[in-house]
Amino acid sequence: MIPINQQIHHFWIKHSSSMLVLVTMLNEEMRSKAKGLVRPLTTKHVQPLSPHIHLFSLLCILFLSALFLTLSEAVCDPQDRESLLWFSGNVSSSVSPLNWSLTIDCCSWEGITCDDTSESHVTAVSLPLKGLSGNLSSSVQNLQRLSHLDLSHNLLSGPLPPGFFSALDFLMVLNLSYNKFSGELPLEQSFGDGSNRFFFPIQTVDLSSNLLQGEILNTSMFLLGAFSLISFNVSNNSFTGPNPSSMCMSSPQLSKLDFFYNDFSGHICQGLGRCLNLSVLRAGFNNISGELPREIYNLSELEQLFLPANQLTGKIDNNITRLKKLTLLELYFNHLEGEIPKDIGQLSSLQSLQLHVNHITGTVPLSFTKCTSLIKLNLRINRLTGNLTELEFNQLQSLRILDLGNNSFTGDLPDKVFSCKSLTAVRFAGNKLTGQIPPQVKELESLRFLAFSEELSNLTNLERMDLSNNNLSGRIPSSLRLLHFMSYFNVAKQQCRRANTHRRPV
């Protein structure tokens, strides 16, 4: 494609002689009409303009428009263009190749955005889901006005270029997630006296789902200067060392910290309480140890606290009820002890409460049924006791998953559980429950994992039933033979007996 300024030049050369002829004809015609002005006024109608004048006017309009476009056209900065070409030379794609033609201005290339200045610097490179493989060229660092870089969901590999973070002074959004980048992060360390400390306008960093490793030191020049950082996601990598949550010291606007599925160790760093805007803290599936820091209970904007599969100890303080916006509290697979906070019901926005596989003792607080938004409750494999019939389960109409298995609950099965019409999975196995299976369970048509009933034929989608390790009595309902999708049935260590009406095994 020929640039528009060259097209205009060719147009002018080709048609300049014609326009001169038209100008001469127009001049003669205007002189002739001017002589008529000295004649006495008559009642003759004004003669319309000739076709030559119409054509000349049209050509003038086209010429001036083209001239304006030439003066205002954005032409990509030559250095930025060269940097992008170096970048494209290091990547390839069999799925969606980059169609960056040398005859087109680079500001018009796919995925490229330029600013509206006269220099037309590249400000954004957005090429997600392009099937790109290869390495990230250091030439990207030469895009001095780059503010958005999104290469997510590709197959890019290798280490990030040295000095990558500190070189991009205008970068605000960085998304390299779901690639195969490896090695350590090229983070330059800050001098002890802070003499090399700079300001970086970065707001979002997403390096999740790569093969990155090494430590993320809190003394890095980039993190210390990221005063505007809002979201930091390095989940699903192989980072080690202490978790860098102390970045709250320099980035008070942080709202999301995601360290999920790495090898971070040590205690949760001090300074977390300064992230007063933090809404998401995800650091599950690491090797973090110690107790939950008290300052975590000051994070009034926190909505998700996700710390499962670590080595956390101590108890959950009742001050957690100060986190009124909490929707997700997942601390399973740890070594927590003590009781569930008695005022847990004050967390009225809670949707997921998962504390299974810990050492939690005591009873389930009566207040927890005030968590009317609760969808998932899992307290399995703890040391909980008490009578479940005292709990008003019928208030939890949004509840879908209820797992209270492998504790030491006693008394009858709680009938009110089966008023929760949205239930898809229930587990009571591994307790000391008595009584008979309530008939209300036949109304739970969405149940998939576990159910109790004298009339189970309505539960046509039921796939698994586990009633083991209880003290249930009575007969096994003969209607079980109608559950054609049932693939697992366990009534070990019970006092049940099969009805004599049918001899067909389930």
C-alpha cells in the first residue's frame, strides 16, 4: 500500500496540467461575466455556473482534503518501528501469524496503538491468544512510551530480558500470563541509601501461569517504586523465599495480591495491614507458616482470603468478623486449631467457608446460619462435636455443598438440612449420628453426591452415596434399585439391614 502523501504527490503531478487549463478557462469565463456587470440591469435570470467551475471546485476540495490528511497523518516513530520489527523477528505463529507489512505504517499494524502526538510513539502492544512462540526480544525495552503490554495466552518461552522492568518508564499494564517464560525475574536491587530509587507508574502486573522461579525480593527497585500498583499476580509459578506481601509498604493502593501455587515459605510478611484497599489475598498451596497476622483483620475491604494448603498454625481470631465484605474464607489443609469464631454469622456476605483438614475443635456456632449467602460449607476432617439438630440450616437456601464428614458430631441427622433445595452434595459420613433417614430428602432433585431417604427413587441423578461410620438404624430402602446412575454406595459400620421385599443387589 502506497502512503497517502505519495499518492497525493502523484495525483498533483498527474493532474496539475489539467487544473492549470481549468484555471485559465475559469479566468476567461469570469472576465466575460465581469464585462456584463456594467450593462444596465435587466430582468434576465442569472445564468448557472458552467460545468468547468463545478469540476474545478471539486478538484480543489479533494486537493485540500488530501493536503490536510498529509499534514495530520500519524507516522510511526522510526525507532519504535524498528523495535517492533526486531520483536516480530523473534516470534512466530502457525495459528495466527503477525501480518505486519512493511508498506503499512506501524501504527496501523495489528495489535499496535500509537499516541496522537506528532512523533506517534507506540503506546500499546496487545497480542493475546495469537499462538506466538519464541522469545521476548529486548527491543521491546526501546518502546519508550509503551504503557500497555499484553502477550498473554501464547507459547513464548525463555527468560525475560535483563533490566526489563526498570527500562519501561511509562508501563502501566503488563500481562505475560499463560506462557512458558522461565528463569528469575530481572529485578534490579535498590541501594541501601535509596539513591537509585525511581517512580514507576505500573498498575497491573500479571505473570501467572509461567515457569518463573527464584525469589521476589522486597528490596527490588521496581517494587519499591511501584507507588501506583493495584494488582500483582505471580500465581502458578515456582517462586521461592518469603512472600513479597510487604510491597504494601510502597504500594498502598494494592487491591489484589495473588501468590497462589508457588513455593513461598516463611511467615506472612509484616506490612500487610497497610494495604487498606486490599480486596483479594490469595497465597494458597505454598509453604507459608506461622499464625495469621493480627493486622490482617484491619483489611476492611477484603473480599477473598485464600490461604489453603500451607503450614499455618494458631487459631482464627474472632476479629475476623470485622471483615464485613468477606465472600470467601478458605483456610483448608493447614494446622489451625481452636474453635470457629462464635460471631462468624456477622459475615453476612460469606459465600464459601472451607476450613476442612485442620485441627479445629468445639461446636459449629449457632450464628453461622446467619450467613444466608453461603453456597459452600466444608468443615470435614476436624475435631468438631455437638448436636447438629440445633442449627437452623433451613435459613441457608443458597447452600449447594455441605460437607461435615469425619468429625465427632452426635445426635440425630439434622432434618432442616433437607430444606435447602439447592443442595447438590452432602456428606455426613464419619460421625456418630443416629436416627433414621428423613423423608424430605426425596425433594432434593439436584443432589448428586450424597443423600438419605426412605424414598430415593426421585433422586434419579444420584451418583454416589456414603453413609459409612455412623450409627444409622433401619432398613436400606428398596427404592435404591431405581437409581441407575449410582456407581458408589457405602454403608460400612452401620446397623442397617436391607428390606426383604427385593433381593436384587444395588
